[in-house]
Amino acid sequence: MVCRLKQELLKQDYLHIDETHVQVLKEPGRKNTSDSYMWVYCSMKNAETPIRYFEYQPGRSGKYPEAFPDGYNGCIHTDAYSGYNGIPGVKRCLCYTHLRRAFVGALPKEVHTPEASKPAGAVFWLNQLFDIEAELEELLPDQKKKERLIREKPLLEAFWSWVEKNAVSELPKSKLLSAGSPKGATASAGIYTLVETAKANGLVPMKYLKYILSDMPGSRFLENPEYLDDYLPWDPMVQERCR
């Protein structure tokens, strides 16, 4: 089922990709304190078929996202990590939420105004950008693009001019997850994929998991993979039974 969701995800024109630390025990040839990663691939907001796909890998090398798309040639939305540069055939756009997070992580505790520190100044600029985005939320794509050029382009030009004159603090570190073994981490990635994709499609995750685990074993989907389509979270029957 998880593989079927990946196939559907790669049909979409835009993907979010991100990675986060996960601690995995009993990895062959590695210490238990070694950093492993959970790579997350998501459809864009308001996608017709929302999907959240998790994949465990033992490292953060760019070879992992490079191998994932398998011929994908759409747009990927990521942070500025250079490991995404080698994904063939894609267009890449960067994320202002990740950028803002870096400045927030560098804020002194006593900061209350944009003038108090350089990170606070960056957060002030980016908050204005997000405020405009919130106001444009309900617009159609063409109208949203037009308003962005009118209202956001001058703001971003001013922001990047400010950035060129100011130093950037180091990125904050992610919180750790944990898994008992590589096999357990892979299983966890599958569960995360099903649960988060169910939530993205308005389902109750526990109802969805119970439904596919109780019904799929009798469907002969191994001989007929197309049977899996009946268990995708946007299928009308699934929507009826799992909300």
C-alpha cells in the first residue's frame, strides 16, 4: 500500500521534501549514537490527492533523494540543503518557512522588537511576507500570482538587500526520533506514511489502519496490484468508512 502511494505521489507536479534526524539502534557497522534520517516527501497544499510519504535511510547523503523520484520531472520545494542539488530532471524552489526558522532559532530570549538584533530584523521581514500570504490564501492561483508580484516582490527585494548587509546565524538542530533497528525504522516510515496521508485526506487514522489491515488480506492484491486502488485514502468507500 505504501508503494502504491509513492506511485501516486510521483504523478504530481510539485513535491515538498525534507529530512530529519532519527536515532536507529542495531544498524550494521554503526554505533547506536549515529545519525540516521527520516526523509519525508509530501504533495503540495490543496493537492487533489494529498500524500505524505516517509522513507528511512541511514544517512543524509544526496544519493537518497536522487534515487527516490525515479524519473520525476516536476518541481521540488525544499530547504537550502545542497543534497537536493543532484536530483535529475527537476526544478527546485526554496522554502521561506525554513529560512525563518533559522532566524527564530538564533533569537536571544530577551528580544522583543525588530531593532533588538539582526535575527529579529529578519523575522520581522519574513512575518510581513507570511501575513500577505495569509491574506491571499483563498485566491485562485493566477490571481494569487498577480498579487504576489505586486505586494510581495518589493518586500522580498528589500529583505534580500537587508540580508546582504547582515550576517546569518547558524541553523538550529532538529529534535531526535528513535527506532530499535533499521527494520523497525523502515516499518515506522510506512506507518507514518499511512497515518499522515490519512490525516491529510480527512480520515481518522486509526479507522483507516483498521480498515486496510482487516480488509486487504483477502483482496489478492499481490496477484492483482490494481486492487490497491480501492484502499487509497481518497477512494469514496474509504472516505465513507474511515471518517
